[in-house]
Amino acid sequence: MTGIDIHSPEYRERTTDFEAEARSCPVRWTDRHEGHWLISGHDTVTEGLRDRDRYSTVKYTDENGKLCGGLTIPTAEGYRALPNEADPPEWDGLRRLLAKPFSPGAIEQLRPMIQRYATEVVDHMIEAGEADFVMEVGSPVTALVTLDILGLPLTDWRFYAERIHQTFTGVPGGGDSEAGIPGIQKRLSESIAARRLNPGSGLLDDLIAAEIDGEPLTDETVKDLVYDILVGGFDTTAGLLAGAVRYLEDKPQERERLLTDDTCLRTATEEFLRYISPAVGLAKTATADFELDGETVHKGDRMWFMYRAANWDPEEFANPEQVDLDRARNRHVAFGSGIHRCLGSHLARVIFQTVIREFLTRVPDYRVVQDEAESYVFACVNAGFAVLPLRYTPGPRIHETPVLEQV
């Protein structure tokens, strides 16, 4: 048993230390948050994530009327993240609807669009000489790309991005009824109702028109699918980019390699995914009694699968605490594994590669304002930054006429 609290301030300050402690016993129980297992070794995490029979991500109501299960510890109320909070056979039908638009081939076709938004976002910050990389580069690019795929108004990017950002920073919305998750849910419900009356073009419209086994999707299901696409990509991809920018600040040779060597860019993408692990963990619920690494797990036990702890496991990765841009064998679990592997993994890679080259080319002398940088409050969920301030020499815009008046 351990007293590790994944939501404590101490965990936020010393996350990798706590993860190393957990990894010394890769299956261990903590009594915090009503008790749950910490699963931390690379092999144990990978095997557990791939096991679709003994683990569940579904939310359910217990005999006392309490909401349980889901992807988070404690269980998040108010919405259902689909298809991630579904098990087979429901998962199969939902995931099938999303497989094609997020396939490698489909995402490859989006490179020109992603490049256009990367250029646009850098245009909006490059003349100022200072910027918050998270909310002025990483988040807006991901938001614009995602809204374009969904067919939602690009001018709404800030509405969604700021509210998703609130969920990770722990900053309340000041009593605003449209702050945070409630605001997103309300806006999505309104958008779905409007699009049923006046269809547009985009993944949102495809989902509204879709059927599973001859049955159309309900508005609630469409909303939960779209919400999971939004929250799953915005700040995780922004966190990956911000972590890489922070690491590369004082490494000109490595920056040059990323700009000129496509092979290095590809291996570096996987290495930053491993090293940063922007999605830090995921919860599941045991569906049966079984033995795991010498411990007895009981049906209904909550399990916290620690992605970054697995990605820093020295049994799997040589010198895991060091970034090696040429690391060839890189079986990281930054996107998870098994049926709940991240839907947007291909999209995240292309956004990262496009934006990192655009930024490093046009802002070559940036400096991170280290004493003003802030990591997320919920460090066990996302490894990104609440704020990552930069200073740099102002540069010229590429497009005199912006795609959007205000980014």
C-alpha cells in the first residue's frame, strides 16, 4: 500500500519522482480517492490497456446511486466521453464512425490545411516580441484544425480552447454559467440542433446523419462524441508542442536537425511523445477478480494506468529521463494502447511536425521566461502548461491579409 495522491500539490511538483516510486512496485494500492490501484510498469500498463475483457471504461451507477467508473479518478460527472467511455460492442460501432476521418491517409490529406493554420497563428504573434506559447500558438492551431474537421465555425476557436484550458488549469470560470465544461456542452447542443435543421459539411454533419445497426445517433451521443474529440486533442497536442519548445530552447544543433532532417523529425516526434507523455494517465475498472503481478484485484476495483511512468521505465527504455532524438526502438504508450488508443494519434503527429518547423523557422531566438511558466494543476491527467511565456525578436508576417481577423 502507498499514500501516493495523484491530485496532490506534491505530485504536481515532483511527478516523475512519484512515478519512479510507483514503478518500484508496478501494481500497488493507494487509499487516496476512495482507493485505487496504480499501474506503472511498461509491460503491465501495456498488457492492461490491451485487455478488453478484464477492464472497463464505462460509467455506471452503483447500488447506492453513486456515479462510478469512467476514464478519470475521481469519476467525472456531467458528460460521457465517447467512444472512450464505452466498451464493446457499443465501442465498436462508435469507433467505426470515427476511424476513417482520423485514419493516416485522411490526415495526410490535411497537411496543407494544417500548414495554413500554423502560418496564420505564428503571423498573429510574431510582431509582438512576446507571447504565451500555449494560448497563442499550440492551442489555437489545434483548435482551428479540429473545428475545420468538425465543420464548426473557426471563429469559435477561443470559446472552446479557453474552456477546455480551464478544465486542466483548475481556474474557475468566475460564476459564468458558460464557463468550463457546461459552456461547451451547451454550445455543442445548440450547434447540433441548428445543424439538424440546416445541415452543413463536416464530421459533425456526418455524425448527425450516421446510423449504427440501422439506428440514428441521438443528439446526446453526437454531442459526447464531438466533445471527446475537442477535449482529447486541444491541450494534449498543445502540451506536446510546449514541452518540446521548452526543451529545445538552448539546443540550436537539435533545432537545426529538426528543420532539415525528415527522418530525425519523425523519430523526434516519437521521442517527445514518450518523454513528455502529454496524456499522463487513464482510469479503468476491473470487471472480474484476477491476479496481477502477485496482487489480487477485485471486481469493481479502480485502476490508474500511468502512461508516463511506463514511458520512463528503464526496463524498456535506456536512459529514459534523457531525450534521444534518434531513439529507434520506441514502444511508448503516449497514445495509450488497445481499443482505447487515442483516436487522434495521426493528427497529433502531423500537427506537431508542421507547427514545430513553422515556429522554429520563424522564431529562431526565442527564450522561455522560466520563472513565469506554470504547469497544469491536474498534473496526473495532462503534462502541459497553463502558461509558457516566451520572448523573441519580432519578425514579419507572411500573409498581409489574415485568414481570421483575430486569433
